[in-house]
Amino acid sequence: MALNNTYDARLVQQETAVGAGVQILLLALLGSAIGMGPAGWVTGLVFAVATWAVLSRALHRSRLRSFGPANRVTLGRATLVGGVTALVADSFESTPPVTLLVGLTAVALILDGVDGKVARRTGTSTALGARFDMEVDAFLILVLSVYVSMALGPWVLLVGAMRYVFVAAARVAPWLNAPLPPSMARKTVAALQGICLLVAGADLLPHAGNVAVMLLALGTLLWSFGRDVLWLYRTSRIRTARPAEQRVLELA
């Protein structure tokens, strides 16, 4: 019997609807456990709806035949990130349950290494899956930097905002959109951000220790982004110079 490899929008979209439902269920569990206030509820629900809408639109445009096991893992991580986001928003109104926030964050960070392995082993790696994974990571770092900044100061927000500043800059300087070569150093620095934010957020170290941890995170992040921007700039100059050299040769 032949497998059905045709695109079925209804079946694919059901996956995102289930994800939104699980997100709301997690919010209900958090709400009943800690008595979450309006800020946490509203923020969590906005996150759930926004994730469903953006992911559904991306799936429709990509026309994937199936959602895939790796994307299911990433969607599970996104659900945990939604819970962390709700808890951080709620912390503006009341004292946050640090243990619960750290626990959700730790699981989300651990699963970060799972979806990529699942995609490679099942042969289901896609551009959409890679982008989905990256966006979930970036948003978790942003939310955690907001939480840690309440104790250490607004400078910590630079850690979470760095990637979004880069995306905004790429709209002004299109050469920043060029693909970067694979880099283990870049992956290591990206993973380090979550670990440092988790350590600082858990508040297990003295204040000076937490500051040192976040300075390490920020320093390595600035180095990583600086290195990539420099590589992209040099590459763009080479690409620009080649057509000019060709025109000179044609005129010679």
C-alpha cells in the first residue's frame, strides 16, 4: 500500500491546535498551583495564540507533508517557554516561584539538544524546523534576561536583545542576511547564554557571582556576534569586488 505523501493542510494544522491546547492546559495548571495573576494569564494566552498563528502560517507557506517528530519536540519546548513567560510576567505582580520557573527552564534547555538529533535521525530536517527551533531559543533567552534584569539591572537585557538587534540591523544592511558557515563556537556560546541565565535566575550564588556569570554570558555573546558580523562584512566586500574586477577585465 502506497503512503500518502500529499500535503494535507488540515492534518498539519491540527498539530499546532493541539500545541495551543496543551499551552492553555499548562497555564491552567500553573494558575491553580501558584494563584497566577492577570499579567501571567494574559501574557501566557497571548504567547499561545501568537505561537499558533505564526506557526500555522509558516506551515501553510512551507506546505510540509507532516509536522514531523522533531517539530513536535520543539513545540513541546515552546509550550514550556510559554509557561516560563507567564511566570516571568506574573513576577512583576508577586514573588515568583523560583523553583518552578527554574524547573521549566531547565527542561526546555535540555530538550534544546533533542529536536535536532531527532530531525537528523529521522531524516526530517527542514528549514522551517531549524527556524522554529532558533526562534524558540531566542525568545526563551529574551524572557530569562527580562527576569534576571530585575535583580541585576537593565544591562542584562542586552543578552536577550542581541539577536533581535541583529535581525533589525539586517533590514538596513542586507549583507547581514547572508548564510553563515557552521560553527561549534557559535553553538557553544548560544548554549552558554541559557545556562548562565538559569544560574543567575536560580539565585544560588551571591550577587557578585551572578553579575560575573552574566558578564561572562554577555562577553562571549558580543564576541560571537562580532566575529560573525566581521565575517559577513568581509564576505560582502569580496562579492562586491568580484563583479567590478570582471567589468575591468571585459573592458581591458
